[in-house]
Amino acid sequence: MIRCQALQWGPPRQPLTPPLNLQLASGSLTAIIGANGCGKSSLLKVIAGLQPALQGRIEVAANRLGGLAYLQQQQALDRQFPVDLQQLVGAGLWRSQLPRRTRQLRLAQALADWQLSGLERRPLQALSGGELQRALLARLGLTDARLLLLDEPAAALDEAGQRLLWQQIGRWQEQGRTQLVVCHDLAHVREHIPSTLHITAAGCVLATSAQPIGAAQPMADVA
């Protein structure tokens, strides 16, 4: 699903890691971890095609238009944009060819699943951080994308919201969707995500989540 060859990324002429060779299988679930500023979010943007790599190649076995869905961090959103919560979530169905009634039912179910029923007409600026994050996750789930890139999906979520998130990540895995999840909560990573890509200035380490951080040596070639 994802293949990187001698990939480097970061600010112009300032690669954040040594060249990375990496292959992730279709249907895999991987956490991206590391210190602030190490390049976790930037790597997702490179994979999504939103930011160019400094060098190397990346191959994504998913149509960039509809086959890939990217959950960005909230601060990148314009909370003044004149749409309500229902319109935001319903945007996940913009490429759907399903009948109108079926789309309406799917939207209603997504709102219920993320405990957003009753907030449909609330504008973005009136939403709490947790409500907005659940709306963004609901929109993501309504897409047909087989590759999901999640940048800190637990941000702003309370305990109940985090339970919903990890349950849904498990369902997406059961559906065979490939997921890359930037996460800072290592306890949740160990509990819910089978493998981790640890980014450091010395290199990247792909390991099982049960393996202690730092136990494996950074490597430039992961297959």
C-alpha cells in the first residue's frame, strides 16, 4: 500500500531523518511516534501529496482523489467557514454514487455513531474542540478511502470521545483499511496499534508496539 525509497522530508535542504526505505502492507495499522518537531505530521503530508519530499520516491497504492483521506490538525481549519456540522460531516460523501436516501441514512448513522445527533445545524465556530474533532472523524469515516492518514486524532477528545475513536480505528482495521496514526499517547498505542514507526534524527525504527521504545536501533531500510 505504501512504499518509500530513500525518502527524506522536512524544511528545504534540512532533511529531518536519514533516507528512509519503508514498505507498509495494505490493511496495516501503524502509529507514527516521536518527539515534537521530528517530522511526523510532515511525513503524513508527503504521503498525502500535500508537501513535496526533499528526495527519494514514495508510491501509494491508492487513488489520490478519493482513495486517500487525511485528517489534519484542527488549527489548520477555518472555524469561520460558513458551514454547519452536518454539512461538514456530509462532505465525506461528496464522491459517493449511492442514492440520495442511502446517503442520508449513512450520514445520520455517522452522526449517531460519533454522538453528534442534535448538533446538525450548529456552525463550526459554535462547536467545542471535542465536537469538532468527532465531526472531522465522522466525515473521514464516510469516505470510501482505503488509506487513512490520521494526524493526532485523539486531540481535544475527552475520555468518552477517545473510546469512540479507538473503537472506530479497530473497525476500520477490520474493514481492511490501511491506517497511519500520529499519536503521542504511548499507552493507547500499545493497547490499540500493533506496530509503530518511531521517527528520530538518527533514523526511523519500525517495530511492534509491545517493544520498548529505543530497544531497536534506528534503520534506514525497513521492508
